[in-house]
Amino acid sequence: MTQSHVAVVAFPFSSHAGSLFSLARAMSSLAPSSHFSFLSTERSLASLKSQHLLSNISLVPISDGVTSPHVPSHFEAIELFLNSFKDSLRESLKGCKLRCIVSDLFVWLTADVADEMAVKWVPVTTAAPLDLYTHLHADLIREVVGVADEEH
């Protein structure tokens, strides 16, 4: 029987990777005959290397999108990451025969790559339910509460 291969893709900012890595470890312990590739940026993966890796999990780096020595602000870093994400993910998964891709909801672009590879995409959120509700209803909240224009 061929070993199942599942890619788990983490948003590399804040605590997203750590939370999703806990899920990947739980899945890998429940499915020891499957292989799990955990994908995130080098910096994000470095923060996980001190945690115990199970033998069926591989850490796979993807690009952070930064191509110059300039250190981007937090929001610039997110934009650079998202702009390079699909190409980087495609490259990292090239040749993999995946069963599915599990990804942080914040990297919704994973859905496009999963479609191209003809595999299922399983989006997950590591946030608390209220955080998810707020994210999903941000436009309504802005409409009701109002948003002040920021002057720079």
C-alpha cells in the first residue's frame, strides 16, 4: 500500500505556525503510516525545530518573498509573503503525490494550488471562535462601528 502524503501549510506570522504544527503532530501520531510535510518560511520553521519531530513529519521551507536586504515592516512582510506564496508553494510541492493539503485559513491561496494539483484543500483556523467571527464579519463591524481615516 502506498503511503499517504499530506501537506500542512502554515501562515508564518504570529502564533499560527506553532498552533498548526501542534495539529500536524497530532495528525501524524494518529496516522503513523502517513507522511506529513509541514510548510512555512525558514524563520517560522526555525522556531519549531526545538520541538520533537515525529519520524513521519518533514519541515519544508517556502519563500518569505523578501528579495532585498531591506527589512520590511510587519505588513510589508505579509504582503511580500502572499505575493510569492503560490509560486513558492507550487515549487515546494512539485512531484509530491498528495492526498490533501491542510492549510491555515490565512493562506487561502492554497485552494488554487490544491485545485491545480487535483487534491482536496482543508482550511483550518487556529484562532478562537470569536476571532474567526470577527474576521468573517469585519466589513459589517466597520460599517456599524465606523473606521476613522488614518492620516500619515
